[in-house]
Amino acid sequence: MTTAIIGTGGIGSAIARRLASGGEALRLASADSESARRLAAEIGRAAVGAVNNREALQGAGAVVLALRFTVLKGVMDETGDLLTDRLVVVPSNPVGIDAQGNIARLLPEEQSSGEVVAGWLPAGTPLAMAFGTMSAGLLESFSNRSPEPAVLFYAADGNRAGEEVERLIRTAGFEPMKVGGIEQSGRLEVGGDLHDLVVGPAEARSLIGGA
Ligand SMILES: NC(=O)c1ccc[n+]([C@@H]2O[C@H](COP(=O)([O-])OP(=O)(O)OC[C@H]3O[C@@H](n4cnc5c(N)ncnc54)[C@H](OP(=O)(O)O)[C@@H]3O)[C@@H](O)[C@H]2O)c1
């Protein structure tokens, strides 16, 4: 299967390496197409660098938008007509750097990024908030953990988005676990109770139920 990854920075490149190592074919794009081309060359035959975001989507059944939150809407507007029949996976956290250099939340406390992102996409686009709960370093270190796999939590509405993101999470070397619908994505984000955890399936199930 082929997945597009738009954004080949810290988290996009880690997701790309993990998916490629699980056998996924990749089409990569970044703001400067040279970054995507370099990552594709590093990964090898499984990946190609696209010249732009729209070209990256050609032939891809799913797309990971590994972009800073402030860039997401612009890329969704640019590619929206191509997104409606593909799974859209978003690992972005709704945070930025404030004038003092501190990490600051970009949304009101009661609003999850999943709800905001769903509103930016064409109606009916399958969406999963996933791959943003762990740092890039943890994602690379705990992929294919043995004997007990590490869990990657996700939030999604509808069966199709759930099934497709679970396949990608398994391909990347993790055990998928659904936290709930898109409105539950706040639990996955920076500051959420399931953010930055490395746990196995039994502990993950008790954490989901325990909220
Ligand atoms: N880094 C982590 O460990 C981590 C972990 C979990 C979640 N996240 C979340 O993931 C999101 C991305 O973080 P990051 O650390 O990967 O950011 P990053 O290192 O700054 O990478 C952002 C990527 O977006 C690309 N980009 C920017 N504008 C674009 C556009 N218009 N079209 C296509 N590509 C564009 C950049 O392209 P160029 O390379 O050409 O500049 C770059 O490859 C953030 O919301 C963050 O909170 C990050």
C-alpha cells in the first residue's frame, strides 16, 4: 500500500522511516522539495520525493500531514479536493512558541485539535488523529518492541478511518488502541493524559477506561 507523508521534519521523517521499515510505499513532500527528496534517498526504494504536496497524493490511499498546527489549514485548503477519498492522519499538536520562547497552546483549553481539524477538511473526509502522542525519538526507539508491543493511541470517527489507521500503526511497529471519536483527541495532545506514554496493551486499556 502507498501512503503520502506531507512534512518531513522531526515527526514526519520518523513516521516515514517506521512505515517504510514495515513495508509501506511512501510518497514524500515538504515545503522545500529538496528535504523530501533527501529523506526519500535515505529511505531507499520504498520512498519517492514528490515535487509538491498535490503530486505526493497521487496513488496514495492515505496521507499523514506531519505539519505544524499553524500550517495545517493552508495545506488542507491547497489539497482538499484530493483528500475526500483518502484517510487523513494528523499527528500535529495545537502548540506553538510564544514571544518568551515558551510552548503555548494555540486553542482554548476545552477545544481539541481533532474537532478543529475536522472542520477544516471537506465533509466526510476520513480523519484519524494519530502518531502525535510520542516524540520522534520514542517512536523510533519503541517501534517493534518485544515481547510486548508498545501502544499508539488514536482518535477517529467511523469504521473506515479506524481500520485504515490501525493498519498504518501496525505497519509502523505498534499496537493500535482507539481512545474514542475525534472529540477525544485532547487526551492525545500535549497536556493530555495519554500524551508521551510508552505502555503495553493491558495498561493502555486500563488508562483509557480510567479517565
Ligand atoms: N517532533 C516531534 O517529536 C513531534 C512528536 C509528536 C508530534 N509532533 C507534532 O507534529 C507537528 C510537526 O512537528 P515537527 O517537529 O515534525 O515539525 P518540523 O520539524 O518543523 O517539520 C515540519 C515540516 O513541515 C514542512 N512544511 C512546512 N510548510 C509546509 C507546506 N506548506 N507544505 C508542505 N510541507 C510543509 C516542513 O518542510 P521543510 O522541511 O521543507 O521545511 C517540514 O518538513 C507539530 O504539530 C508537533 O507538535 C512533533
